[in-house]
Amino acid sequence: MNNTKRTLTERELEILRLVARGYTSPQIAETLSLSSETIKWYRKRLLSKCEAENTAEMIKLAIENKLI
């Protein structure tokens, strides 16, 4: 995940921060005026880019790498 910060878009970082705050996909969608399906897509993409198997691991890695 060392190069992840360089590869995450501003939108991905924004969603990652909201996920870390405990927002659900529907809450994030409402906050950002996007569809829930779009948020689900972003979350899958974030998991892949962070090389994490689940949300908890993704958040842990993001904290360790000072992304959030």
C-alpha cells in the first residue's frame, strides 16, 4: 500500500475518510449526492487499491499509511 496515496483520487480519499468515520454507503451517497451503487463501486475499488480484504483492514492500512 506504499504507493496507494499517489494512486487514490481525491474522491476516493473523500470516500475513504467517510467510511473511516462510520458512514454507510447510503449515507455517503446522500452526503456526496451520488447513487448508492456508485459508492459500492468506489468501496470495491478502494479495497482493491489498498490490497485489503475487508473494510476494517482497509481503514487500518489507511491509518498506518497516514491517508486518513
